[in-house]
Amino acid sequence: MASIRAKKELLEQQKGVVKQDVQLPAEQFSETDMLQFWFKYADRLGDKGHKIMESLLRMNEPKLEGFKIVYELPNEGSKIDFEKEKPELLGYLRGHLHNHEITIDVIVNEGIKSKIAFTSQDKYNRLNEINPNVELLKKTFDLDF
């Protein structure tokens, strides 16, 4: 009987509590800003030793559609691994971009190719993509790849 009475008193107390609507920030941001923080998060994962997740984030560039980030992965296994890290990534992006309306949609597209460099030419092209000064370095010191 005492527990029922305590439960009723608790319900009465909760009725008097008014919940406040909290307005979370929803600032505008560009795709460049989003990509910058996306890859910073990937770097952070790599520094922590989470190389698989880092490579999943670097497979290709996500596309921004309003506040929705669309990301394609090559197979269902990658999607499952990505989904495990998605809440932390969302929190990071929402906090750094000051927008809590951001969502991430993951699409499995088995036709996409990941950016993995196998030959020395592929590796050179990838490095040159990341930093165009590699070409200057190659010419300055007359280097071969």
C-alpha cells in the first residue's frame, strides 16, 4: 500500500513539472566545412588506432544534401561497421558544425571503387591529389616514382 501511495505522489509531482523546449543550434554550413570535420574525425580515429573505421571514412567523399549527409559504402559489411561508429561521428559533426539537425544516410553501392593505391603510379597520383606540392618536389629533385 505504501508503495502505491508513493507512486501516486510521484506521478502528481511529475504532472507539475513543465518541460522546457530546448532550441538546439542549427547553423548553416558548407560542404567544405563538413568535409573538413569529416576528415579530422577520420584522423582522430587513426591516431587512436581505429584504422578500419578511418579507412571507411576515407573511402570516398560524402555528399551534402541540405543537412543530410549521404555516404556510399561498397558493401553491407562496411555499412555494419560504419553504423557502429555513426552516433559518435554524428555527435562530433553536430558539435563542431553547430547544427543538431544533421543526419547521415548510408547507401550500399557495390559498384563503387575505393581509393586504394596498389602500384607506385597509383600511390604517386594519390599523394599528388592530396598535396600538389609533391609534383614540385619531384621536379625540383628530379625524382622518379
